[in-house]
Amino acid sequence: MGKSGNINNPNRIAPEGLIGSYIHTGGRIGVLVEVNCETDFVARREEFQRLVRNVAMQIAACPNVEYVTVEDIPPEIVQKEKDIEMGRDDLVDKPDNIKEKIVQGRIDKRLKELSLMDQPYIRDQSILVEELVKQAVAQLGENIQVRRFTRYVLGEGIDRRGGDSDEEPPSGGVTQPTRPSAPVLSGEADQVLDE
């Protein structure tokens, strides 16, 4: 191929890519997603553009997804989930070591519900979104990373009794956290996502 390194190495820099959008039928749900790759050549390929569109549609179809990966979930959210699970009535009479295992299993399941990469792919439930991206990596021969996304739901965060709510929307309406190792695109693309 003329390139050194392993195509499956997620540490390879992926400074190029696309910001894709998807507006669901009826205009009530919209998604912006940034997917990075190593070269603009790959970013222009139909296969990459299809991947970006499919990932955007996946985000639109999954209202519980708030983060790209489980690792992106802040520790305070993980602790909050743990505190909720530890207080459940069905665990009161269990020994502490058993209780810990049950709680950890429940937390792992809940965190995967919040993670885009751990979702079954909507067009092929036999694979996860993470596997869909890995297939694109193998096909295109470059590192590909879903970096961040924003999901908009019409009317979310509006106090229906009149005016805007001071509270943040429960999910979506905020740009998702960025993995520290992910490269940052410069120029107009960042401005569009920051608005």
C-alpha cells in the first residue's frame, strides 16, 4: 500500500474527514456528526460518505445515545449510575461481594446504552456500530474515528408553559465530549459545530 503502520491502529492521526448531517423525515430530529479519516482522498470517497451518513442516521434513531464511546462518559455520571444501582431494593439482602458484581453488570449495560459505538447497527442488528466503522477501516485502509456528534430534537429543552427552560436538554442538545487523542479540525468546520 505504500504506507507503514497498522491500519487498525487507532493512534494514527486522522486529521481529515467530514461533518455530516441528517434530518429525519418530518424535520423533528436532526444530527451533526464529525467522522475523521487520515486523508482528504478517503474523505471524498463514496464509501466514506456513506459511512458518515449511516452513522448520522444511527444517532437519529438512538435517543439514549449521548457519548461516542463508554470511555467518553464522565466519571461523575458513572458514579451517579453506581449510586442509583446500589440503592435498589432488590439488592438489600445480598452479600456485599455479590451486590458489587450485580451492580457492575448493570452499570456496564447502562453505559453501553449511552455509547454510540456499542449500539447494534440499525441496518444490520448482527453488528455493532464499532464493527461497522472497523469494516470501513479495512475497506478504505485508513484510521477512521467518529469524533463527536450533536443530536437535536425539535422543542427539546423548551418549557411548554412559556419560554425556554433553564435546564439543559436531557440528552442530545449538547456537543458530545471529544476523546483526548482525537485530532481537531481547523477552519469553518469547527465553527459550524461550535455555534
